[in-house]
Amino acid sequence: MHYKNQFYYDNQQKFVMDILYRLSFCMNIFRGKAVTEQVFPFPAVDVLDEERKETLDALVDPVSKFFEEVNDAAKNDELEKIEDHTLEGLKELGAFGLQVPVDFGGIGLSNTQYARLVEIVGSHDLGVGIALGAHQSIGFKGITLFGNEEQKAKYLPKLAAGQEFAAYSLTEPASGSDANSIRTKAELSADGKHYVLNGSKIWISNGGIADIFTVFAKTPVKDSKTGDTKDKITAFIVERGFGGVSSGPPEKKMGIKCSNTAEVYFEDTKVPVENVLGGVGEGFKVAMMILNNGRFGMAAALSGTMKSCIAKAVDHAQNRKQFAKNIHEYGAIQEKIAEMVMRHYATESMAYMVAANMDKGAKEFQIEAAISKVYGSEAAWFCCDTAMQILGGMSYMKDTGLERVMRDLRIFRIFEGTNDILRLFVALTGIQYAGGHLRDVLAALKSPVSNPGLLVGKAVEKAKRSMGVVSPISVVGAHSELAAEADKLGTCIAMFGGSVEDLWQIVLLMTDLYSPSGRVGAVHLYFLIICSKQYEHGLFNFAERVSCFCFLDEQFLLWRIAEAAMDIYSMSAVISRCSAALTSGLPSSEHEKVICQTYVEKATQRVKDNLGELTSTPHQAIFKNMSLISKQTVANAGVIAQHPLGGSL
Amino acid sequence: MARVLVGCKRVIDYAVKIRVKPDKTGVVKQNVKHSLNPFDEIAVEEAVRMKEKKIATEIVALSCGPSQCQETLRTALAMGADKAIHVEIPDKDYEHVTSLHVSKILAKAAKEINADVVIVGKQSIDDDSAQTAQMVAALLDWPQATFISKAEKVDNVLKITREIDGGLENITAKLPAVISADLRLNEPRYATLPNIMKAKKKPMEKKTPKDFEVDLSSRFDVISVVDPPSREAGVKVESVDDLVSKLKDAGVV
Ligand SMILES: Cc1cc2nc3c(=O)[nH]c(=O)nc-3n(C[C@H](O)[C@H](O)[C@H](O)COP(=O)(O)OP(=O)(O)OC[C@H]3O[C@@H](n4cnc5c(N)ncnc54)[C@H](O)[C@@H]3O)c2cc1C
């Protein structure tokens, strides 16, 4: 593909990301631009060559068969462990090294092929899915992504064979979402041969059974310019056998019970310097890149879960008779089924779009990957919940198998970045990118005399926007039968870009109004950072970004920006996939067209609503009030309103 | 014993709901999931077990049919067969291929590769003819042991257990021999992903019926293929008398 390797290092060997960003669809909607290389034509269509397709065909059957005939999800749940013979079977099956290169004993699957197989896992047993995912999607992914040849040769073969299990160890008692705040320490020994690791990790998947840990710890790093020593995160490959590694008992959990979750402690663990992964001080990047690279898999697995929930719901709706009709004939049931089908379609389209782009060499897909995880985990929750409603009392019975899925699903909105944090991530990453591009506008705003023409133009645009008039941008690549949908997408992108620009102006206005108060000083500073050295901080100063915007109390706005971004991306994936179906004349294309049209109509409405709320007067009051209600309730340590029956009751 | 030849037929998957073509010339095969005939899968498994017990040294899987049969053969290779022979018969000709044609090819191939045992499934789940093993044995003039549920090798003899009505029959067959696998002979293993990947590198020889000097001309015509008649709804009877009178009405007693 032509966009392979379109990134470069400048003469100081600094990673230049501008070009990368340019190709990310989601990054660019924040500038109000439709950059569709990664969206049209639907990239999953041609991502597998004949050989990879054939291989995948051969793999799907045995994996499905294994999960239908050998794996017993209910039993695993009840025993709170994977049954022994199943675990052995999974090892033999090769399920522990799906993406490990063949040379290192794995199956060597591409992301797309992997997605297809974990979809099967997700449709049968999410607990096993996490046991496998904690191992290969995050546990040792760091070794495949950042490991040197020695590290790969030493660790991958046993890990791929399932002879050894891996775990990703980041979270600590006082450090969850704010990963930069970890306290586990690694200090270089006097002879410089190893690091001494001390600290404790909690809720580590496979923590109790793993032999190999990817551990994140703070190490003192000397800044080559200033000479100051600062604690920075470094990633290490730690073997249980290094000594001083212990783990707690398996945690008792709500769901994914067969997946082991445990505390892990490191006490003066000696880690050889060769086991630094990805460079000293580079650990935060390593940690985030691992998660970033695995998110599509979660979306794919969850699309499998959704499919099986839908199958159960449809089967029941077709056969259950109440009030003399099969219940699927009632509108209330139809709406539920249609909504499940649409969200499944969107999740599946995004999962395979992200996977295909990754396979085609895209380097910038962090927003897309985050959206696929957030959207997928919420859509799956919705599908399971809705399937339960359709099955009525039957769904509450263990034997139906839905209550287990619901328990298993809940964690997906929490781990590997909570959906809330990922929303902020989506919004802030995009806003920062747009800020760089808006430099001229913003500079003109700060000193209007410098470029009055630009400002007048912007003011007219803004006035139009506030009246609901936007000049839509054209989205090229959709099938002609979906021209109306492509137009709607174009309108949404134009509105979205405008809203982001307005948001920047709000930020700027505040800096001017309140400067130089401490609070706004920080914002101002932040603005200057972005404008002057737009990408030097690059991808990974997320914590900084969050704290800046937290200052502003702008999360009410950021949330809506993220919602709109998610709707725009999901819409584009749906239009793209449906276009591909229409182009190749799939038997299901007419059905898909109806799904696409309906989805786009509804998503457009949501985008309008969310963006409208950013500036509507009633909503500003709502945000203020909600903040107040929360603050007062927190201060009171609980609800404040008098009991309806009176004070003493 | 050295070499085992296993017949591997590509059939419509057991889970597929079969549909008859509107023109009644056969069943719909296009865009329908196919897989290795389950009884042939058992045959492959038996061969692999023989190899694991070191009573066989090489397993050759053979399939006759269109190019997609290579996928079927890859399954056999992934399960543990060493080599495959694909006897290519285009879709159009394959419509008329019968057990006798396939038996002739198998018999010739058995000679050619110097097989000591030919194992096939007792029947294929599409045509249900259950005659290939017998025909191959006749063509080769080798002993046959059909519908077997157990096989052991003692010296140069196979000790066979067959499931027959009312019990088990124990027989012996001198090698070389032809055997056909029944359902309870073994439980076939899953093709694992690493083995599927390895199977891609195993040799697959391509042949045509001509190479075996087998004439594929058809000996019979298919007049029509129709769905089995759908069962009509029954009635519930209240009492024995009721039943008897209903049966009388129907003229069956
Ligand atoms: C079953 C299970 C398995 C796990 N497996 C692993 C594993 O293998 N490896 C590993 O390292 N970790 C693992 N974790 C930990 C998991 O990743 C964390 O629980 C998750 O990152 C959230 O951190 P936290 O629980 O500390 O929540 P917190 O970070 O304390 O967040 C609590 C709430 O506050 C919100 N919040 C936090 N900061 C902000 C902000 N700035 N603005 C707005 N809202 C905010 C969050 O969204 C969340 O809703 C696992 C957890 C579980 C339960």
C-alpha cells in the first residue's frame, strides 16, 4: 500500500509524526477533514492474500470445533479455572502463540487472521479469551513489539507453546488509570549488571500462574542535556525464577472467573540489564503501545460475543409465544433486535478495519483502536443486556448461559484503559492534533491585527455553524447507492471540525480573560507548548494532557467530543463495509444497506445532539448543575435530599 | 508394515442443511461448506495411530475430485498424513463418478505406492454407498475387513474386531489388506494450528484419472434427485380402542 512507511526521522533522529497523523482518519476529523485512505475502500477486503486466506480457512474449523466440543465455558466458570484437559488442548491447538512468528514456534498470524480466531473464542468463552489475551495480547506482546533478537529467541518459543505463561504487570494499588504514577522501583546495581526490582502489582491477569512478566517500574534516568536525574518508567522482562517474585491467591471475581487474577510482589528481584525491554526510560511508551496494539483483538472477540447473544435472542423471539403471537412480531422486540444487529455490524466493521490497517502498515491508529475497544465493549454489554430482556426470566437462569456472559463482559469497560479514560484520550489526542493545525487561527485570535482577513472568515463560519449551517465536505469512496450516507458523514465531519475549533477558541478566551491566575496560567502554558513544539511531546504525554484539561473542568465537553468522534468513526466503518458488500454484490448486501442507512441516520442525529450540547445555553447550565450535585453529594458522603417520609425516618 | 493409503473424500459438511437443486439433477454444492468425510477422518486417525505405534512408517492420503479436494487433503496432512495425492476430476465429470471409479483409482494407487494397508471410511455421508473398501479389495485381490471397531497387528496379521448385529465378530486378515472404519474405531484428533501450518509444506502430488488408466465414463444416468417426502402430522389417540379403529380405517390391520 502506498501509505506504508510514510513516517521518517528528521536529521536529529526524532520521530516525525505529522505525516503519520495525516493518514489517520480519526485524527483528521478533528481538523474537519475527511482523509479516507484508511477507510475507503474497506481495507479488510484485500488484506489477506490467497495464501493467508486459505490458511485462515483451515484454522477456523478446528478452533470452532474445539470451542464447541472440548471447551466448557460453564464448567470453567464454576471451577474458576480452565479445566485441565482444555488447557492442555489449547496448548496443543497452538492457541498461546497465534501471532508469534513461525520461526519462534508460533502460528505467525496477521492481525486480521488473529481477529478472526479470537472472534470465535469471544463467542464461546470470554474467560478463556482473557487467559489467552493476557498472555499474548499484552503479556508478552512487548517482546514481539520491542524485544531484540536475543530476547525473542530466549522467550518466545516456550511462550508460544504455552509451556510458560506471561503476564502484563502495570497496575498498582495507588496507580490505575494514571499509569505514570507507579511506585515499583528498579535501581541499577553497583556493578551495573542488573536492576534490583521492588514493588507490588495488583489485579494482574495470569499473575498467579505466569512464569514471565512484563513489568513496568520507575528507574532514575539522567537527562543528557540538563544533567538532572528524573524517575522514568522502564519495562523489564522478569522471570519468576529470578527470585523475590511471589504472587497472591487468585482473586474472587464477578466474571472471567477461569482467568487467573492475582497480586504480584517483587522483593529485591535481580533483573539482568539485558532484560530491559524497549530502552531505559521508554517504559510508558512500551506500556501504551502494547495496549494500543491489542485493542482491535478485544473488539473482534466482543463482536463474536455479540453474535452469540443475538443468536440466542433471535431464537427465543422466534419461538416464544405470548398474547397469541410469537414475540418477534412485536415492535418493542424488533427495535431491540435491530439495535443489536446494527451495533454488532458497527463493532465488527471497526475491528476488522483497524486490524486491516495495522496489517497494511499503518502506524497511526491509536484513536481508531481506542474507539473500537470502547464502542465494542459497550455494544457487547448492550447486546447481552438486551438479549436478556428478550429472553425474559429464562435469561436469568444459569443454564441459558447469558448471565455468565454478562458477568464476563462487565470488566471489558474497565480494564486495558477504562472507557472513560479512553474517551478523554480520544478527545484530547485529536484536539491536540487539531490545535497544531489551528496555530494560525489561534495566533490571529490572540492578536487580531496580524491577520484580520482570516479572523473575519472564521467568524462567518462560526456564525453559520451556530445557526446549524455547515458546508459539508465531500467524502469520496462510498458506493453510489450510499451517496446520501456519505453526505451525512461529510456533514458530521464538518460540524465536528468546527466544534473542535470553537473549543480551542474557548480555551484561548479563558487564558486571555483570567491570565495570569495560576489556574489559567497552566492552560496558557499548555497552549504555548502545543503551538510552539506541536509534536515534540508526541503520543505519550497523555497524563499531562489530562491534567491540563482537568484544570479546565472541561470533561463534560470532552466526553461529548469523544462520543461524536466514536459515532463518526463507526459510521464511516459501516458505510465503507457496506459499500464493499454492494460493490461485490454479496447476497447480504441489500440487508446490509438497510443496516447502514439506519445506522448512519441515527448516528448523525447523535453527533448533532452531542455537538449541540457543547455550546447550547441549557447544557452549560446542566453541566454546571451536575458538577454541583456531584460535589455536594461527595461532600456529604452520600445523598442529601430529605427522605420522602420526612427527616426522622 | 510400511505404507498406509487412506481414502479421503470431500463431502458436504454434516451440519449443512442439504438442498436439492431446482432442476432435480442433484443437490446444491456451490458455496456450501464441505469437509473431510467423518468416516474417512476416522480412517486417517487410525493410520496416524498405527504410525505412532510404529506399525506404519508412511501415510499417504488420496482424494478424487475437484481442486478444492486439496483443502480436504490438507486436513488429513494436518492430522498426521505424510503425503497427499490429489486425483483431479473437474466438477463436471465428478458428478458422474461412482464408487467403482474411485475404487479403481485407489487400487491402482495402492499398487503404485506399494501400500500394505488401504484404509477407507465404511461409507461417505453424502452417497452412503458403503462399497469402496469391498471393491478395492476385490480389484486388488486382497483380504478385506469392513466396518471395523478395532485393529491390532500381530506379526503379519491384523486382528480385527467388527461390530455386527447382536455382538462383536473377531477376525484376522493377512497383510496386505483393505479395511474400512466404523464409527467407534477411534475418536479423531483435532488438527492443531501448528500442524495445519506444517501441513502446508508437506508434499501434494497432482494426478489425473488418466494417470491411473481409469476410464470415467458413466455407467448409469441420474434420472432425478428429490427431497424425501416430508412427514405428515400425526394424530393423538385417546385409547387402545381408538387406536385399533384408526388402524383399521387406515387399512393396515
Ligand atoms: C479482572 C481484572 C484484570 C486485570 N488485569 C490487569 C493486567 O493484566 N495487568 C494490569 O496491569 N492491570 C490489570 N487490571 C487493572 C486494570 O487495568 C485497572 O483496574 C484499570 O486500569 C483501572 O484502574 P483502577 O481500577 O485503579 O481505577 P482508577 O484509575 O482508580 O479509576 C476509577 C474511576 O475513575 C475514573 N478516572 C480516573 N482518572 C480520571 C480522570 N483523570 N478523569 C476522569 N475520570 C477518571 C476511571 O475512569 C474510573 O471510572 C485488571 C483489573 C481487573 C479487575
